[in-house]
Amino acid sequence: MRTGRGGSRLRTAAGLVLALLVLGLLPVPVPPVSPGPAGAAVPPRPVRILLLGDSVTQGSAGDWTWRYRLWQHFERAGVAVNLVGPRDDLWNDVTKRHGSGAYVDPGFDSDHAARWGMTIEAPDAPVGDLVVQFRPDVVVVMLGINDLFVDPPESVAGRTTELVAEVREAAPATSLVLAEVTQTWFTTAPAFNELLAEVASTADQPGSRVVVARTAADYNRDADTWDNSHPNARGEVKIAAAVADALSEIGVGPPADRPLPAVQVGPRTGARLRAAARVRGARLTWRGPPGATAQLVWRRDLTRGTRWQRLPRQVSGTATTIRSLRPGHRYRFRLQPVKGDDRPQGRVFSNPATVVPTR
């Protein structure tokens, strides 16, 4: 077949694009829309993303999780992704068990490969096996903080390099995002994050990108965690934005919008409260809400017409007895949930319960 000058120009242009891709100067393309039957457009295959991590990635009962925030980012951007992995659960921080499904909003792709307490030295399953089973296009790794409690940063960074090699051995074209550990107030965390950048720079190559998610940038222990380690709603938004930015570097979706949205922290729902009369007191019992570690107790004396007053101490568990009440007075109680050091913002209370103490 004769191609002429036009064919020569096409070959030259195609060669230039190929060269740019090989050099890493063009992003990894998202699979394009292809024509279907009768000319109908077939959506691109979703980008498969495996989120490998510890408690920060798994999340706990009553959380959205940063996985949810990342999913919402892609939904808003109209980018088809499929989060993959062997789990879809949360850790129940009250019962101390796995298997919770108590997301604030469960309406998202919640698959993941993260577990409370997991280390990069001893993951639940070899990462190569996960790659073979779930066939991710990208593996997002957020591990290392638990290792740093026992191993120096250099050892943990070396294990991260080995993990990259294990992923590539299982599937050479897989890309990776290495997320910084966010708890930079722990002594060796900043040093590990610096080494993580070196790991990524050394391992990055055109056919299998390795980039760092700057999840520790502007991350604050007091503002962004509920227990000095795990993200609250603000922390979730920051982590997800940093991961989205890193994914955009390798051609998966746009970077996160700035400024980041303002969100409320603390439990989103109240407990179910019951009250029973006691001699000069009241017995309060409650259930939930998911993830709440304690309750603030509020009281009104309806007989005297007092306003709501918060009692000085918070209570944990599922029951408490309030003493030194006036017999025959009608008291109304309500509970305000607390998760760690995060109190709910706005009017998040249990149902009110009324009781008349006896003599």
C-alpha cells in the first residue's frame, strides 16, 4: 500500500508520541471510549485501584473514611474507577472488633486491602498475591507507621522498595502511589517520609510509575485526628486530596479542587436513650451511635423550668446513674456523642428521655 507524504507524517507523529510516553513526559492515558453496537459509545474500563494500608485507610465505625472522600472526588470528576480488595469493612473502635459496616454513608465502592494495625513488614497477604487476584492498575500504599514503632526509618523504607518490586514481579505495568505517614509528631515519621521520596524517585519508570502522595503536608494532630493518630472528617478530606493529586500525576483523574471543602467533625448521629427512675436519681441507658467513645450528659429540671445544663463529666459504656436529684421533680435528659477528642458540631443529640426520681 502506498502511504505518500501524509503517511510518513503520521508515522513521524506516532513515533513522537510513543517516545514521549516512553520518556514519561505524557501521563498514562485513561482507557478511551470505544464504539459499541450500532455506534453506541461504550464507557472506558474503570481504573482499578487497590488501597493497601493500616487503620488510617481502613477507618472505624462512624467514619466516612478517606476512601469515601477519594471515591466522591472521582464521582464529581466523572472518572470511572473501581476500588478493589478483599475487605469492605471498618474497625469497631468501641467493641474492638473488625467487620463493622457502620459508615456514615455506605453508598460508595468500599473495597480495600487495609487493616487496623497492619505493618509493611507483615501484611495480611503478600502484595503480589493481591495484585494477581485483583488486577489493579494502581496500588496506593499507606503503610509504615506501625513498623516505625519497632524499626528504624531506613529499614521500613527498604521494605517499601521490596514491596514495589513485588508488585512489579506480579504485574510489571502496575503503577504505585506511596502515601506519606501522616503522624509526623512521632519521632521517626518525618525521616521515613523523606526516604519515601527517595524510594519513589529511584523506582519510578515510564511503564510503571511510582509517585508520592504528600499526605503529611499541612496535616495537624489536633485539627485532623480524633485520637492523636486517626483522621477525623477534616483529616479524611486532606488525605484523599493528596492521594488524588498523586493519582493525577500518573494520568488518573484530575487533582483535587482547592480550597478543600470545610467539613464538620465528630459523630453525626445521636444515641438511643432510655431513662428509669431511681431513689433520688435516674438510670440512663443507651445504644450507639457507631464509633462514639463517650457521651456528654445534658439535664433539665422541668419542674423548676431550668434550661439545659451539661454535667461536668462525660460517661462511657452504655449506662450511667445520675444521683442527687429532687424526688418528685420531672427531669429531662439527653446525650451528646463524643469520638475521642472530637465533639460533634451542631445539634447532634440523642432523643430526650424524661424521668421522675422517687423518694
